[in-house]
Amino acid sequence: MNEEAAEGLLDFRDPYTLSVQVQPQDIDGLHHTNNGVYVDWCQKVAWAHSVSLGLDLERYRALDRAMVIIRSEFNYLRSSREGEKVLLATWITDWDERITMRRAFQVIRPADGATLLRARMSFACIEISSGKPRRMPIEFIEGYGPAVLGGADDATNISDAAG
């Protein structure tokens, strides 16, 4: 199964995706990918998505604002093994256009179409210099806004995918 076909197995439309291959250092004592690696992959694809939207670390620093993780939930469904290719997908599923936003994640194995993980993260906007919550600057609204899922179909899928 190619990546394009694998995207048809994803929970929502228009994902931001990255492909990775499970490396020897990703494997734990149980001979499968360590759970912490999935956490790192979710952070990696979320950050890559932000960068693709024009909101990289340099921009964050210039604005003295950042989106930081305040809550995470991971549902490990199946394991992966060394050498397997996996597709990491993320979506911004919700936001208040002020301080918080939420992302969904899905990791699939294109070889058999299996979903390995579903996860959610909540983020808050902070002022970098103080670490205190602050409103999102207009640059965040303009950058992240077009990527936020919307519409009735997405709302149905969000609740279905969360379970």
C-alpha cells in the first residue's frame, strides 16, 4: 500500500503527514517500538506542521509566544517493529482563537493499513519570556487558522476517533 492509499485510512481529511522508519534505537526490551518513541513522533509531526504553516522557533521567539503542550492522551493500539515504515498524521481539531488549541494524531502502518496509535494533545499559548498564558498573536491566528478542521463531517469524525 502506498502513502496516498494509506491516507484513505486516516480519521480525518487533509492531514499533515510525515513518514518514518522504525530504527534499531526505537526498539525496547519487548522487541517492539517503545511507547516513548510514539510520543516523540507526535511532537515531531506537530512541530513540522507548525513550521509548514510559517510558525517556526525563530518566529515564536520574535513574537515572544509559543504553543506548549498542557495535556496529552495516547491510545496504543498495535505495535510496530524495527524496519517497518509508519505514517504519522496530525490535524488541528479545535481552538478557541485565544489561548488554546487541540491536535489529533494517528500513526498507521501503510503495509497493512493498521492504525497503531491515536492520540490527542491540548496546547496553550504562552509568553516565552514569562512562561505565562497569553492570547495568541494575530500571526498565530493567521498561521494556524486555515489548518483548523471544521464542518459537521469533521465534528463527527473527531468524536468517533477519540474513543
